[in-house]
Amino acid sequence: MEIDLQGIINPTLLTFKTVGVSLVLFLAVGVPIAYLLSFKKLRFRWFLDTFVTLPLIFPPIAVGFFLLLLLGKNGFIGSFFARFDISFIFTFNGLVIAGFVAGLPLMVKPLQSAIELFPMSIKEASYMSGKGAFYTLVFIILPSIKKSLFACLIIASTRAMGEVGITLMLGGNIIGKTDTMSLAIYNAVFDGEHELALVLSGVLVIISLIFFVGLHFLQKER
Amino acid sequence: MIKIDIQKMLHGSNGQMNLQVDLNINEGDFIALAGRSGSGKTTLLRILAGLENAKGEIKVGEETWQDKLTCKAVQKRGIGFVFQDYALFPNMSVMENLLYVAKDRDLAKHLLRLTELEELQNRMPSTLSGGQQQRVSLCRALMKRPKMLLMDEPLSALDPSMRAKLQQEILLLHREFETTTIMVSHDPSEMYRLANRVVVLENGKITQDGSAKDVLLKTSGSQKFSFEGELLDIKKVDVIYIAIIAIGQQIVEVVVSENEAKSLHVGQIVRVGTKAFAPTIS
């Protein structure tokens, strides 16, 4: 049986794109959330903490369903974005949201504890050097814990890459449009194309191994 | 003139304590802040630095750092702070640590030359010894040419010979930069060598305040010398009583009368003094 090359390349590229955008979001949104959560006295900390951690313990399909309700055209958030012609359901945006929500707790929680463990006196020394909290975070704290930061990014990205449940609900598994690699494997098996499923799984294994090796070296150097 | 009049409730290991300090300091003074741990010394330094809040006023010359209405941000107070654990920025070299505070390469080089660290300017903090790290920390604290230099037991983690060397450097820098320096210390010789005024805190209140000699010398009356120590044991030998006392790292025996022996109890902190006329030093 002949394997359709497009059937491999399209899902792979789509997955790379999704993970790439999620990666930027992890840095842009995950890092500030981890920093905020490191303040024990923050108001509404419990709310933020719950919001971030929930996808870790809640079934992905259920999370996907709630997001569908929220982000749908008539949903609380979706109706707002619909005015600007931005939609999340059955689009690439939905895939990114799914990967991001699934990976966020794995990005935020370990990074939060790394920031909390960073010595108070070094932060204070920076403040007394005339520098503000944000400057200290960017130029002292994050560079000092960069290995933890990279490790968090790798773990969160692998989670985003393998995401199925939320992706299925938000993306809709439209072939050629929102079928990421994991979903493409499911589709292939469903259609009886076992060779295609095998090749796609093989590609996922190789990518995961690359991530794993990266993680291993980060831990070894520590 | 620096005026400090602050108070703060502290919840320490000995229960609640009211830190209440009213202190006027002349500019250029070197103050040693002494007292048992938990007496509020570090908290006082942190309040001065703006790292902790308290009620009251702090005025430095014409500037108000804190009063009823305002509290100057820690970033805006002209202070240098030296921590006991050095607190160097681990991701930066020695030189970068200094330049982080102020982009003044000439001053940084000058400070490193004074503290004999020029050769190490490109090293990372984790590769330096404790004494070297604390010197970098001292240099970094002076990069802003601070009005006030605050040091929280800067030398207590170092060995005696390194301490003596750093004491000299601290004094040198204090004079050259004309800072008002406040240093928390437990070491009488250090206080005597460096400070022109010693302030003792006990349970949050100032109990002694004077020159190093007045505060630190424990003799009274016609005593020529006196030492504080812990009474370990009282033994009866024939008709006399011998008290065994630990002073510093040494054990000494002192003959006491029967009445004295009865009034003393083991574990008590006692003072051993003598009027001996000509003690010898060898």
C-alpha cells in the first residue's frame, strides 16, 4: 500500500506550527504567571493558581467542552472576539489554545517553584542597586534559572505536541486543516491505514526522543 | 545628621517584641550594632534600607526617607548593603556585578584595585572563595557612592585571618567614600577596630550606646581585667571550693569561698576579674 506523502507532511507541519506558537505563548504568558504566583501575598492568587492547574487534573475532553462553550461564537469570550472576526473553533487558533492550555500547568508550576527558591537576598540586592522587580526578573532571576526555564519549556511543549482531547473539541479534527499528528494517527487507524499510522507514530517518537535528550542534558549539567 | 525614630512589632522566636529605636547618627560615623540574635538588629538594618516597613521617621540630612505620609522606595535610597551570604548575582562576572549597579567602569576598576580583585574581574562568583565574594559584594555596595553603608554580619562566615584583612579594607573604603556605616557584628575585636560608636540592642530596645571602649570593656572599679564566662562546675577540695569556668575556648579554675559557692549555680554566666597588678603577656 502506498503512503500519501502529504498525509505525513501536513500534520507534521501543523503540529510544528502549533507547538511553535504555543512556545511563544508559554514564554510571554507562562513566565509572568509563574512570577505572579511566586508572591505568596498576591490577591486572588488561589484563583489564578486554580485556573492554571485545572487542566492538569481535569479530563481534557471536559476542559475542551468548557472551552468550546466559552470560545464559541455565542460564548462569553468567543462572542467578544467574533466582533473582530477572530474565531477559535475549528481553526488553527483553536489548536494553539488547546496546546497552550494543556501545557500551561507544566510550564508554570515548576518555574514558579524555581523562582520561589531563588534567594531573597539576591533579589533585594538588585532592588538596592536601584533596579525594579521586572528588570530583576529579566536580567537576574531568569538568566540564573535558565536551565529550569528550558526544562519547563520542553516539558510543556511535548505536552502541547501530544495534546488530543482539547484539540479534538476545539479543532474538530478536520482533515487537511486541524488534524495534528496525534489526531492524524487516530484517523489513519480509523481508516485502516496502518502503515501511515506507523510512520506518523515513528515521527512523533523521534521528536519526543530529541526533546528527551535535551532534557537529559539539562539535568546532567545542573 | 541621620535621625532614626522607628517602631515595629516583631513576632520572633521569643514571642512578641516591640522594636523601638530612637537614634541620631553623625554623618561619617562608623556604628557597630551589637546584641543577641533576635534582638532586632537585622530588622533595623532592613527598615533603614526600605526592605521592611515600620512606623516612624527616618531622615538622612535634608532628605526624608520615611515619615507618616511617605516612604521612599528601596531603589531610591542611597544605600549600599552587604549581606552575610554575599548575595552576588550568580549569572554575572565580578565586573558585571559591579556595573549592574552603575555603569562607571573607572570606579569599578578603582574599587577592585583597592580590594586586590583586579585579576578576578572576569571570574564568575561561584568560582570565588568566601572572602573574595564578600569583597566583591562590598565593592558592589559602593558602586552607587552611597550615603549610607549597611552591613549585616559581613564577616561572620569567614575565617579569622580573612576577617582581619577585610576589616582593614572595610575601614579603608569607609574613609575613602565618606559613608555613614552601620555594621551588625558579634565580634568585640571587630567592633573595637572599626567602630567609633557601639550601640547594643536588647529585646528591641537600645540598652548601651557609647564608644567601643566604654561599651566593650567589662571591668568595673579597680579591676585590671575581667572576662565573661559560663560556670561549668563547683568542686569541693578539702576545705576550699573551686569553680570551673569556660571563658571563650578556655577552661579556668577559680578559688571561691563557701558562701560564694552557695550563691552560685552551675550554668550561670559569671564574670571573672582580678586586681592583679602586672599581668604578663607571652
